[in-house]
Amino acid sequence: MIDIIGLIFICIGLAFDFFGCLGLVRLPDVYNRLQAATKSVTLGTCSILFGTFLVVGFTAAGLKSLMCIVFLLLTAPVAAHAVARGAHRAGVKLAKESIVDRYAEDKEGEI
């Protein structure tokens, strides 16, 4: 029974990763693409790793998958924020459909 639940988590993770890759192709600018990539990594890859943990159990591979989940949850959002802030400071323009620019509002508050 636990193997079936693990396979369900793996399938859900694959779906998240697929839609994240689709977002990388379809979304208009670097900021939207970065969000799609970050969401797919944190939700999809962590789900795949958790499904792997459920399938293999408390073995060396299972514990490594849990450590990878913790590492991804700590580093993926921080890295995406750093890349987005660097892109904004380098002058990369938002898509014309974008409405709000929070980084520009923050920059105005610093002056």
C-alpha cells in the first residue's frame, strides 16, 4: 500500500515538473519563467523525492532523498529571488502584460 502512495507522489511530482517546463517555454519574461521554474522544483521535485522515500523506506537512499528535500526547500526560493533581483537591477524589462513591479517600488522607497 505504501508503494502505491509513493508512486502517486512520484506521478504528481512528474506532472508538476512537466507543467513547470511548459511554463518555461510559454511565459513571456524572465520573472514569470523564474516563478514557473521555482514552483516546479519545490513542488514537483520534492514530491518525487518524497515518493522515492516512501518506496525505499528508511534506507540510505531514503534518508538522502529527505535531505535533498530539505536542501531544495531552503535553496530554491532564495536562488530564484536572487536571480530575479539581479535581473531587475541589470535592467531586464518586465513583459508588457505585467501590472505591478514590486522591485521598483522598493527602489523608490530607498531613495
